Amino acid sequence: MPRFSARWIAVVVLIFVVSGVFFFCEYLIYFPTILKCAWPKISHVRGGEGIDGRPMDSTLRAMVLSDTHLLGAVGGHWFDKLRREWQMERAFQTALWLLRPEIVFILGDIFDEGKWSSQKDWEDDVRRFHRMFRHTTDTELVVLVGNHDIGFHYEMDWFKLQRFEKVFNATSTRIVTKKGVNFLLVNSVALHGDGCPICQSVERELIKLSRDLNCSLQDNCEGSQLYPPTPPVMLQHYPLYRVSDAGCTGQDAAPPEERHLLFREKYDVLSKEASQRLLQWFKPRLILSGHTHSGCEVLHDNKYPEISVPSFNWRNRNNPSFILVTMTPLYALSKCFLPEESTVIAVYCSAGACLLFLFLAHCLWMKGLLQCFSLCLLGKHKSL
């Protein structure tokens, strides 16, 4: 009887520990981590109003993430795909539930193999994306194109670009206006400047958008589409030109041994020429970019701030994060870090070590109990 009771107690403890650790690592850990995040606050000149007299309820809350890299059928191991996609899904769904953003931007490289995936594999990737990043009608999801979605410039073609645009029901270069804030979405893959057909099309669209925005600011043009008279927030996959990440700091910056590596124009960052054209055309009040998988803050021409948003995927970094932006005529940003993959692995390893210790202790205890019974039985036999 004691042996039977001890065995079942051990089984119950084992089930309780395993299920508890699994539930914590796969569900609960995202809540305390994201609960540490908060929307940044903007100090206003007059109580209850923005600096242009707009009421406080016109404040826009935007969430920005980048480089999700959903693995495809060619290069993705099934367990790697399952593990990292579950992490992104739980992180995104928890962030939506706790933070309630009004609009979410994903700055390109949605897929890892969009540049070469077959139509069947593409449809499977898209289905998984919509499942992972599902959202209510209260939140608008806006997706930008990256080099892994349609290929680098030399791999890009109309079929891949139109396939991407069809899925997300929008052109890759456009302006999205929300609560008086202009968000300029740039197809930075097509800014190679070599006169390719897609490059020419994107450049013509950018020139038109620049003219429309400038007319809106000056309020003296006819025949142009009018936008709210504020400089845009520019979003794109490639960062504007910079030499390296040498000046980048913070826990999500590139590793120290990589920060001084020189960036290649038109591959790691946009070219100098393309970067200067964008700044001259649009004079953005803020630039948000991805691609490097690491965080960085850069000030171009001493007046145009750019934030490089790190990857959202554990596959690309141990400490993924996203940006929270509060927008009025002014703006404020804060960074929200997700659970570190190393922390989750450490919890699993610690739990495994504890279970092994309990198992060994149980075996030793049972062995001692058996020896005690054997001695008792032996003693009774001798007395007879």
C-alpha cells in the first residue's frame, strides 16, 4: 500500500510540475513582460488639448514591429517553424489584448521565402500569417514590403510584387492617414536608382505623393489630393544610408563585434542618393525602418530622426521587441521588449533538473523503504 501511494503521489507531482512549467513558458510569461510596457505620454501646452487645439481623444496609438520572417517550405525545420511562430503569435496576441493599439505596422520581411516560394507554399505562408496576426476591427494592420517578400532588387519582378500587394490589398508605396497623421509607406526595395520598370513606377508615385503632401502643407494647389497639413512619418524596410551601427547603443543594438562592420549600399541600407532624395522630397518628422534585425537611433542632417526597429522573431535575436508610438502634432516613443528565448530555455532546463532530482530522490526513498521492509520480514522469519 505505501508503495502504491508513493508512486501515485510522484505521478501527480510530475504532471503538476510539467503542466505548470509548460503553461508558464508558453502562455503566462508574455503577460508580466508586456505589462511592463506603457504608451509613452506627450506633455501638452494646454490642458486637454494638443498644441494645435485638437482634443486629447485625437491622440493616435501605433504599434510598430519588423522582420517577422515566417519560415517557408524550403529552409524551415518544422520544429523551428512551430517554436518561433508560436512565440510571435503569443507575443502579438498578448500585446493586442493588453495595449489595444489603433494601428499596427509591420516593416517588411513578413515572410522568409517569399522571394522564391511557389504559389502553393506562398498560400500556406499567407494562411499562417493571417492566423498568427489576427486582429479585431478596432485595430488596423498595415504591412510593408521587404526584400525577403519579393526578393532583392535583382530578384524582384512584377509577379512577386503584385502577389504581395494582392494579399494585403494595397499598393506598396502609398500614404495612410489616421487621426490626422500621415504615414508614408515606401517600397524601399525598388529604390535602386537604375531605371528598372518597378523602380521607375515607385519613383513616379513618390514624386506624386511628395507634390501632394507639399501642396497640402502650403494649401495653395489645385488638382492634387489633399492630406492633413503635417509632415509625414516615413516607414520603410531598408534604413536610410549610414556607414555602420558604430553609434548604436542599447540592449537591442547589434553585438559589439558587429557594430563597426561597414554597411553595403543598396543591400544593408539605401544608397546615399536615394536617402537624400527621400529626405528632400518629404522632410519627414520621423523615420521608422527595419532590415538590420537590431535597434538603432540615427539623426540625419541633424533634424530627421530615424529609428531602426529590431526583429520580432526569436530566430533573429534573443530579445525581440517592438515600438509603441503616441502621435499628435508631437510624438513620443517607447520600446517594449518580449521575453528572452534564453530565459524560457533556462526555465525549462531548471524544471528538468528539478524533476530529475525528485525522480532520483524518489528512487532512493523507495529503495530505502524496500530495504526496511526486507529487514522487517527477515527479522520476523528469524523469530519464528
